[in-house]
Amino acid sequence: MLLWPGAGSAADHPSLVALAEAVEGSGRVVERVDFPYRLAGRRAPDRAPVLMASVRAEVAARCDRLGVGPSEVVVGGRSMGGRICSMVAAGADGEPPLGVAGVVLLAYPLHPPGRPDRLRTDHLGDLRVPTLFVSGDRDPFGTPEELAAAQALVAGPVTSVTLPGARHELARVDDAVAAAVVDWLGPVSR
């Protein structure tokens, strides 16, 4: 599993660390990955094409290093990190869809807060791999009802977990997020 952070954080964000530890505890290899702008010390994210290219490059490099193919890898992350992974898995970058095993979307940023008219759903109809959405029911980036409508666009199987009382940051619910992801991944096949 490869995990990317949201726009305002890095791969060492405590929630990504907690998730990685929980998933590793279930017998899987997990790597947390920073986007190039973070590695360069910048705070502002690059444009989507640059971010998508970096996801493709990281997946390819890590697959080569681990001796696996993309179909054995789950990608995802928090907010923007998950969104960019879903775009690459859908082929929104103009390349063939990245044939990963699945996508994990934590606090998917469906639209900017207060701007439900600016949906980030254009690629969802081309997302054909199993996809997990984990969101709070008080997330200003998308209500549970808005997310349900967006999830219906996904061409592949969708699992949705809504955490009561949680906002976009998913603060203080690391255990629930980790449990949802580990449950969705299922048992490790040997």
C-alpha cells in the first residue's frame, strides 16, 4: 500500500503514520510518500498534472524495488493525496488507467468548502477498481449525501464508511480509520 498526504501536510502526518502502522500490523507492506513540492520544501501544491505524474513515477519505482506489479498495490491517501491517486487510477492524466488493486480515499475533497457547485467528480466514472471512501459526517468538503451521489458515479465497487462527528481532518478517529481500511483490505493472502 502506498499512501500520500493531503495538500497541507507531509507523509509523516500522525494520521498517516497511525494508518500505516495498523495496516503493517495486518501483515502488509506500507509506504508513505511525499509529493515533489513537499520534498522541495514548498507549501503550495503543484498542479494536478505534476502530482499525477509523480504518483505514476512513485508507483512504478516502488513496484520495481519490491518486485510486484501495480495490480498488487493499493494506492490512496488523505484528501488531495487520495484524490490524485484516484485520478491516476482512472486515467485522468491522459495515460491508461493505472491498474492498481484498489484506491483508499480518506476525507475525499469532493468540493471546496462552501462551493458544492465545484465538484471534483469528472474522473469518477472511469474509476473501475475497488474504492474505499472514509469520511466524517461533518466534512465541509462534502456531506454524506453529496459523497453518496459522487460514489454512485464510480464504475468499480465502492465501500463507504462515514465516521460520526468527524470533520475533514478526521481528528481523533485514527483507530476507526485504520479499522475501516484494514477491514476493507481483508485477510492477507499468502
